[in-house]
Amino acid sequence: MSGSGLPSDLRAAVPAGRTAFPGFSLRVVARTASTQDLAAAAARAAADAGWCCVAGEQTAGRGRQGRRWTAPAGSALLFSLVLRPSPRATPGVPLAAGLAVTDALAEVSGVDAGLKWPNDVIAGPGKLAGIIAEVEPVSGAVVLGAGINLSVDSFPAGVAGSSLHRLVAQPPSRGAVLAGVLLALGRRLAAVESGGIAAVLDDWRRRAVGLGQRVTAQTPLGEVQGIARDVDDTGALLVDTDTGTERLLAADVHLLSVS
């Protein structure tokens, strides 16, 4: 879709997207089950890196491990992006994406957000944004999805959520946020392409919420409790337990709490 045919609040994202991704194109839908599904289909159809879909509402949005992501229509920036990183860079995509979102939020709104492993974006009273990175098996592309709360007034019981309009007096438009994320993501992905995941680890550690604190994680083999010590050079979380150091992989683990 050309810039002239886009909703006015998203037009600012087009030049930023083209700067970050030469093959950038933007599809906008009012309502869909999941932008991840649309982007995965585009990846299978040989879409270039930078193919992006933004939805006003998702009826079956999902986060990691199949968890639901819900937000009222028009209250969040919901998008998915086709990426085609090299094998060297692929493990660094989730951490690079989390950093890109925090970079963008700082740039366009002044919000200083943190990152809860592997890539929940935390600000104010709770989770401001969630990120999911999935390898599309047919094409080998990485489909990166994000939901960033812009004007969510309330959250389900038991959910510690945050929304940008509660954190700043004049929140930016979804187009300004998307533009900032695309530019920051382009820079962060270039870093992992040239230097691997090590190129973003120190910055990720500086943004980390919970390192050095007690954590509880649910794994396929049961619950793990201990002190979150560090993230290794593959992006795995290292947790010191009473019986030794556990290496937790994001694909297998749900971090239940940080205290």
C-alpha cells in the first residue's frame, strides 16, 4: 500500500520503514485474527524482508507459547514484520527486537522502559509491550510480532499491564511509534548481522529487569526457582539454583515471577 492510501496516522512509518528495510511494504487491516498469521503467509509467498502488517484489532492475537494477547480495538500498535536474517543473526532477533522497542519508546515518548527476559517490555506499573519471534518453517523467515499498549484503559484481573497514555502527557501516534521501532530495529539487526548476539548483549543487560533477583520459571520438566544470574551468548537465561546453574531457553520457559 502506498503512503497516500494509508491511514493518516501511519504515513510517518513509510519513509522510516524504507530506510530500515529496502523491501519494506505496509499492509493495514482493521481487524484480523492475528497479524502473525498474515505475515507468515506473506513469508511463504516470498515476501521481502520488511513486509509489515498493522491491525487495528486482533481477535486471536498471541504471544509466546500460544498465550493470548488482547487489547480493545484501536488501543494498541499491533504489527508483524517479515525478517530474513542470516543464520548467525537469527538467535539475536528476539533480544534485538526488545531493545529496538525500548530504543523507540525512549526516542518518541521519553519513556525509559526495561526488558524482562526474554522480551517483555516493562514500564510504569507493568507490561507495556510484548514481542514474539517465530521461524516460519517453509520459508525459513523470522516473523516478528509486537503489541504495544498505546491507550489501554484497563487490563484483565491479575494482569499487571501498562499503557503509554498513562505514562506521558502527550503520547505519540501509532505511526510515530512504528516508525521509531522500524528504524531502531534496522540498526539493532545490522549489529547482530555483523557481530552476532554478542553485539546486543551488553545493551540488553543494561535494560534487564530481574537479573540478580529471585525468579520462578515454569519449564517442560517442572518449576525452577533461583537467582537470575545472566544471559549467555545464545540468549538463554542462566539461573543459579540450589543444585547448580540451569540454562533456560525462551522457547521452553514461562517466567512466572521476579522478586
